[in-house]
Amino acid sequence: MDADMERPTLDEVARLAGVSKATASKVLNHRRYVSEGTRRRVEEAISRLGYVPTTGPRDAAPLRAVNVVFDTLANVYSAQVLSGIVGAARAQDVEVLVDALDPAAGDAGGPLSASWIRRLATRGRAGVIVVTAELTAGQRAQMRAAGLSVVVIDPLNPLDDEVVSVGSTNFAGGLQATRHLLDLGHHRIAYAGGVSVSAPSRERLQGYLGALSDAGVAADPELVLEQGFSFRAGREMAATLFARERPPTAIFAGSDASALGVLEAARRQGLRIPDDLSVVGFDDTYSAFTTAPPLTTVRQPIEDMGRVALRTLLQQARGERPDSHHIQLATQLVVRESTAAPKPE
């Protein structure tokens, strides 16, 4: 009889250990989220049967593909994050599969649904990078159960220490932006941020409030709006701010996309930038230096965030411990022509 036909199979190992084939495979490939008792039973079954895998363990084999899920692909930020991920993946000989959430689909087989997670597990993906989207406790548990590694870039919601997140020093960035406007002489400074549940937006808001407090300027609740990181949200927030009895002389927008919306609302209002209104963004996407005038903004290293996320995901997939569970890259204020001293009253 052919020797290969007599060789014990992984199915036999799983049966002897009383576990599923998937669990036996996790033990064989040194994956996490397997109890010590289960791991011991599988290892004993391997020893008793004399099982020898036909290929090496997964952490010795090349990792072929990762999935990236965006909340939206319709902005420059997403394009720059993806550029960083793709560049790092190319260097590692890893494919990148890209998808975006469809809120209308719900849990109907789309990205991050239970069935989608199960499909990824059966296809041998290295893991998932989630970009500026909410990752629920249930989804995190399903990914752990499926043996999928996960890294989140700019997480929308707070995450436990089991999930690695990559972002920037949002608080410091908010501090830098607001201090710049204060140093120019502005006191009625508005914050036009993302939705209130967004962790990066909350951190940028805290930086804004911290800078006002340090300067002895009382924060005006009427000048703090949190609607979203989009062009439309920025335009609508600016229109609301301009309708205030005492409108702001400067607006710190929580993203470049919303800053562009602020600029459009100012144009419609007949306001000149920066003579009548100073505007600061956050991101330093490609669009920041193509506006008229070019946008003062807080630079976060967006492409680097994508590269770090990809490398960290592959580390986890190989069973290595990440360098940190919450990675923050430094921000830097970039002063252009959209900010100036306020007009004398």
C-alpha cells in the first residue's frame, strides 16, 4: 500500500482529541484562542498517531491575503490609508482584498457579518484590517473564534485590549490646531468634529478644550458641533455656526473633508478665507494643499498608519505578539494660507 495512504490525517487527530478539524489545525499552527486543555489533547493525539503534516505550520508558510474593510471608499483619507497598506503588502508578497460597509445590507452576508467572517476563516486569510468603522464585541468574538487576526485603524468605538488599534496622537493634534488659532488672536473658535461616538473625534475635541482651558478662554457649547467627518457634515455644521448670534472667527474642523465643507459654506456666505474666517483641518490629505487658499491642517501620517497596520496584522497571524495594542503615530501642524489673525472688532 502507498505510504501516503497509511499516513494519519488531521481528521483522525481531531477525532481522537475530540475536537473539530479547525481546532486541531489551530493547535498545529500555534494559533491563539485555544484552551490549554484542548491544546494538550490535540498534541497528545498527534504524538499517539505519529501525525506529520504534509506542509509546515502556518507561521512558517507565506501569508497570502488580508481583507481590508472601510466605512467608505469615497474620500481621500481612505485612498491614502489603502496606499500605505498596499505598499506594505507588496513588500511582504501579500494580496489585499478591499471592501466597504453597506449600512443598508445589515447582517446579510456583507463585510463584518457573521457569515462573512466564517467565509474568511475557511479561505485561509491572514486577518482583517478595519478602517474607521465600528467593530462590535460580537464581531470581535466571532473573529477570535474563527482564528482571524484583526487590526483597527482610527476605531470608531472603544476597543478592549485584545484588539490592536493604529491611529495618531489625536489629542496632541487638537491641541496644536487650537493653540495655533489662539496664538493668532482668535477667541471665538468653533470645533466641527465627527460623530460623538468616534474615538478620534473625542480625542481631538479634548485637545481643543485643553488648549482653550490653558489659554484661559471659556469654551462655548454653542461652538462645539459633532456631526461627521464628511464634506456634507462640514458644510452643514459651518452653516449652523454662521447662524449663531455671535459666530466664530475661526473653525477647527475634525478632518480635511469636513474642512472642505466649511470652506464651501463660507463661500456661499460670502466670507473670505482667511480675512473673515480662519479654518484648520485634520489629516493633511492630498486635497489640503489644492484648496483655495491652501488649508492649514494637522498632519497625521495616514500612509504610515496603513503600513503599520498591515505589518502588525501579519505579526499576529504568525503568532507573534504585537509591539503595542494601541499604536499612536505623531501628528504635526502644517501652517498654510487658510489661517490669519482676526479682523479688529
